[in-house]
Amino acid sequence: MLAPFHLENENVILLGRGDHPSDAGLEIKRLQRCMTDLIGVLALSAARSGHEPVEILSNLVDSLMGMLTLDFFYARVIVEADEKPLELLRAGPSYRTDEIAQSLDHWLDEDQIDRSLQTRCKIGTQEISILPMRMGVEGGLGFIVAGSQRLGFPDQTERLVLSVAANQSAVALQHARLLSEQQRVAGELDRRVAERARALAETNEEIQLQVGLLQHLPVSAWTLKPDGTPDFVNRVWLEYSGQTLDFVRSHPEAWMTAVHPEDREAASTAFWDGVRSGQGFAIETRSLRAQDGSYRWHLQQAVVLRDTEGKVLRFIGTTTDIDDQKRVEDALRQAQGDLARINRVTTMGELTASLAHELSQPISGAVTNANTCLRSLERDTPDLDAMRRAVTRIARDAQRAAEIIGRIRSQFEKGALNREVIDVNEISRETLALLRGEAVRYNISIRTELAAGLPRIVGDRVQLQQVAMNLIVNSIEAMKDVDGIREMVIKSQRAENEQILVTVSDTGIGFSPQLAERIFDPFFTTKPLGTGMGLRISRSIIESHHGRLWAIGTPGQGATFHLSLPAARLNPQLLR
């Protein structure tokens, strides 16, 4: 945008430097000089395009000093928004630059520059005419100030030349600024491209190295592209599956053909979830061995390889044969189940006398009532109402005996876990019904504090009865030889985080705090004839129900066992 340039009279005759308007020849020379100056200014701007701002400014100042026979010329240009402005001052031999700078500070303000007002001021001992002009769009690039002793300065031609020079220099400076920014951006782009290319080259080299290592691993190894497409499979996998590398690369789920049909749906879901999320995956599947057509368990897992910006480059995975491990785990689970059953049998064996007492009561009742019926029948007129009541009692006692036998049989049975919704208090009452005779035998009182309205739990009734039986039997064993109070307290209550807390405490011989965890170790026991497995099995059962079992003991002052189980509504998956 050109700086403002106004002719006050459209018919004005351009007056030159000290000439008379009547002299037509001189007027023509003035016009010729004006044209020459303008051409010089335009040529100067074109010649300096693309140069550094300081060169453009210096050339402008030097050229205008000569063209317009100026006594001084000052320019201030804003090269960068956040940097100090570039300033340049030229002065003739009659002036000192420090005096000029001091005078400019006194009178040069925004208003004068905005209106391009010409003024006359004193510099040193001499009067001088000064003309400021803005540069660039809305003067945002800077300004110039020209000064001369001539009284007629600046005339119209000089104004025109200075205005054109200011605007052309602004164009050149803006072009230089744009070129500098382009060079900076291009340099930054080149730097980033070079860094990216170097990073890709390093990553490529790393991938090739890893692929080379994968080829020689003793386990099946493979890589996937970011979209999950296989691009490398080592020889171990190809030999195991009987597939070719071309087949694997041409089928995104080629590996799935080797997976057992029952495992494919779950494996495919886990695979694609891991690929799409960019997190990798770990899947256990049965895979077909081509040599003999058998299936073996494998762990297929993949980790993610990313570039410096976090973008997924590859998934690197392995397929590890875990069939032997799975068989050992199955055998261990089977052994644990057998051991738990043996523990139940052992415990029941220890309680034979108590159980005989429990059964003798309903049997004795049934015999007594049967004799009552027989005596009534021997009469001439049998008392039918009495006989009816006796038979009813016989049926009740028989039912009670059947229930006791049923609970005992359930403790000996071997079968799959049976998950159901259970009342914790009911488990406690059923177990106490079996063991109350043993407590009476050793003069042990049992007190229950079972909270009403407790939420139910989900679990296996037989296993939880076994835990309750182990804890109660342990308390009886700890108190049967104690001199003094022999009391057992069984409590149930709500706990934090929707847990049900059951507590079994006694006044037995107790144990030291250091043994609070050791008593749950396999084969550790404080009983002369104990197996050391009861508490270990009990803790395993409670943990399999997503609960916790722990103990607190004091030597000579008894022990307290706590077990917590989650409420049923928090564990619907346990019913599956």
C-alpha cells in the first residue's frame, strides 16, 4: 500500500530545487530528473529484492541521500515482531549524528508520522526541514525521516520520490521477511524430514535385526503389520502348522485355521481387540500339529513396537507350547480336589463318636414311639389319637436322622462344584447341628450371634460347610484340654465393601502372633496328630469364592478366625 501523497491543487506546477516556474526548459529538466529518480528508486527496489533487510535499508539510505541531496536520512524498520527494530542514520558533513538523534527524539511522535507532516526544526545551530513517512501496510513495517536545509524541501517531486521509495523499500523488506520465513520453514522441514528419515532407517534396521533374531528362536515367532496382517512367520511355526509363508501372508487369519474350532471365536475376538486398540494380546488356544493331527495348548502373545511418536510399527509375537504346563495344572487341581475330599473324610472320622450320638437321639426317639404304638395295639380298645401322635413323632425322628446322614454323605461325595445362592447363617447352623454333640462331650458352650437380614452369598455349599467344620473342630481341639472357661462364639455381620464377615473365636490354647500366617502353610500343624492341611484347604476354598480367611491368636488366651465373602449381587459371574 502506497504511503499517502496528496496534491493540494490539481493544476499545480511542479516546482524544483530553487527554479522559476516561467522557465519551461528548466521545468522539463525537473520532470526528467523526477522520472530518473523514480526509475532509480524502482530499479533499486528490484535490485535489492531478496537481500538481507540491513542491505536493503543501507542501500535505500545511501541512494536517497545522493538523489535528493539530503543532509540526513533516518530509517527504522521492524524486521521481526519480537526483536529490536533495525535503525540506520546517515548525515552530511555539517551534522553530527548524535545531535540529529537527540532532536528526532524531541519532536517525532505517532501523530506526526501518521499524517506525514513536514516540519522545520533546529539541529545544532542550523534550521532544517524534516519529512517523516510510514512504511508498509498501515505503516506496520516502520518509517523513514528525510531532512534538508533547503527552504523548499520537500517539493512535490521529492515527496513523490520519497513516497515511492518508502513503499518500494517496504515491498523489498516484506519480500525479504517472507523469504527469510520461507527459508526458515524449509530448513525446519528439511531437518524434520531428515530426522524422520533417520528414525525410519533406524527403526527399519531394528525391525530387520529383530526379524533375523526371530527366525532363530526355538519357539514359534511372527510379526504383524499395524492392521493385523501377518508379514513374517519363522520356520518353527511353519513346520508345526504345515503352512507356507505365502499362505500366511495372503490370509489375515491364516493362523486361525490351526486353532481348535472350540477356541476360534474367543481367540479371534481377543486378537482383533488387541490389534485395534494397539495394546497387543495374550491368548491361550489349542493348536493343530500338522505332523500327527493332534492339538496342543499354546500361549499366543504379541507386544507392540512403536516409533518415536508412538505410532504402531509392528506387532511382534510368539507362540509358546504350554501343553505340558496345562496338564500339570489340571493334575494339580485334581490333586487339590482329592486332598480336600480326604481332609473331609479325615475330619469326619475324628467325629464318628459325635455323629453316632447325633444319630442315636432320633433313632432312640423313633424306637420309643414305636413301642408306644405296640402297647396301644395290645389293648382291647387302642387309643388311635395317641398312636397317631406317636407315628407322627416317628416320622419326624426318621426325617431328622435322614437329614443328618444326608449332610454326612455330602461331605464324602466327590463331584463338580455346585454354585448356588446361600445363606451364611444357614451354613453355620447346619454345621453346628453336626458338631454340637462333640462340643457337649468336652463341656464346651457354643454361643451364636448371627445377624438377621444379611445379604446372601454365591458358592458351593459342601465346600463352605467344610470350611466351617474345620474352624469349629479346630476350636474344639484347642479347648478340650483347657482348665477354665471353654466357650466358642460364632458371629456373622455386615462388613465394608458389601462383604459378609463370619468370626469363630474360642478360649483355647491360642498361638503366638508370629504363627498367624504360618498356620495356613501346607503341612504345618500345632496338633500332635494333625495333617497340617485343614487350614490350607480352607483358605484355598475361601479365596476361590473371592473371599479372605485370616487368624488372630494370643498364647493361652484363645484364637479368632475371620472369613469374609462378597455379597451375591456383587458376583453374578460366580453362578456361571
